[in-house]
Amino acid sequence: MKKLLTRLFIAMLILTFTPTMNTQAKAKIKLNKTKISLQRGKTYTLKVKGTKKKVKWSSNKKTIATVTRKGKVTAQKPGTAVITANIGKKKYKCKVKVWQKTTKKPTKTNTEPNPIGTRVNPADPRIGITLDTTGGTVYFKLTETLKGQEAENRLLQMNQSLEEIKQGEYEHTGTTLVLFVYDVQAVNGFAAYPLYGLDIINSYTLYDRTCSKNIKNIESFYLSEGYEAMIPTNLNLYTGASSKMYEALWIPNEMTSFSNQIYTKNLTPYWVRYQF
């Protein structure tokens, strides 16, 4: 009789805790990214965490972004698509924003002796820059540069994911997180087409200190939720509109500055140097 009661008690414990354990296990299944931004032609491999079950991948707009059976996403053309990972009856989604890198060729060379904003004497964004570009007059000022733990603390204050930050540290070893904070305004112009954040700074078109070599090993940390519209890939401002803008980058530890070029109205490259 005693053995029978013991077995019944153990069975009751198993029935009591098994649903809770299953619920906790299911709750851990998720995608490693829920939002990504890719340049046209670039790829990114999505991964499902917390399960070894078979995953069926699909894209709702294959003309914008495709996905393979192994979760490899390829950016096809500018726009927004949703990649879905189907696991049984559950669906896990990732929003993909595809953007196009534009290349503008200068038609005129500035012959002034070392004026501010040239390759040999780039401008300092911390003092504020007003520039006539092809789309209109732009004003931007770098108000804060936060590095390392300070950058991480600010991102946490902005309700960004600690898991995403730590994942970035793991993926980009030998780098430091740097957060740039701007004031940006489309002073005039930009009636038909907006001022894009990528017109201010673009992590794919950064150069070394001498403004001669393109830097290709800098990666972006993408903001989410309420701050998503303030990252360069999503910021759109029409005539007179202004906004804060953020750019968070994983930068190699040995690097203390880089340069960026913006084209003026007559397509002359105007150089800006960021020091951190």
C-alpha cells in the first residue's frame, strides 16, 4: 500500500510540472533577429533558437528578399519584406528592409587650397554643418559620441535589447560599440523626395583617416521600436522637418576616427571626419 501511494504521488508531481516545463521550453523558441536592414545584393542568415525541429522558411515578397531552406536571406531590391519561419503550427517573423546604395560621380573638382570639407581637411560635424545638396539644404550636428559601456548604457535607457547588444559583442569580437547622436534638419528643398538618414552617414561608405581607403569591416547595430525611425536607414524628412538621429556601429578597437563623404549640389564631394 505504501509503495502504491508513493507511485501515485510521483505521478501527480509529473503531471503537475510537465505542462509548466513544456510552456517554458516553447517560450524560448525565437528568431535571432526580428528586424534586419540589408543593402541590395547583401545576405544574412536567420537562425531559430530553442528548437531542433524542422523549419520551413518563406518570404511574402520574393522580389524584395528571398530566403533559402537554411534561412539565408538575400536582398533583391529596395523595399520591405517579411521572412517567416514556420515550425509546426507556429510562425516566427523577421522584417527585412532592403536599401539601395547610390553612387554619385563628382563632375567638378574643388581647387581651393585645403578648404574645410575636403579630403585633406575634412569638416568637424560637432560644430554643425549646413550644406546645399542635390535634394536641398541640409543641416546636421553631431551632439554626442558615446563609446563602449557609455554607448551600451544609453541604448539600454532607450529600451534596446541587452540580448541584441551582447549578441553583437559576440559576433563582432575585437570591436567597440560607438553611438553617434545627431540633430538633423531638411532646411529647404526635399519637397518631392525626403532627406534620408543615409545622406548624412552610411556605414557602407566610410573611409579611413586619409579618406583614401573604404572601410568594409564596420557593422551597424539596429535600433528597434520607437527609435527605429531615427536610424539612418529609416529616417525620412521633408521640407523644414527635423529630428534626432542615431547611428550605432561596431568599430574595430584600433580605429579612433573615420571619414564620410557627402555630395554637394554641384556633385563635389564634401568630406566629414568623425573622431571618437
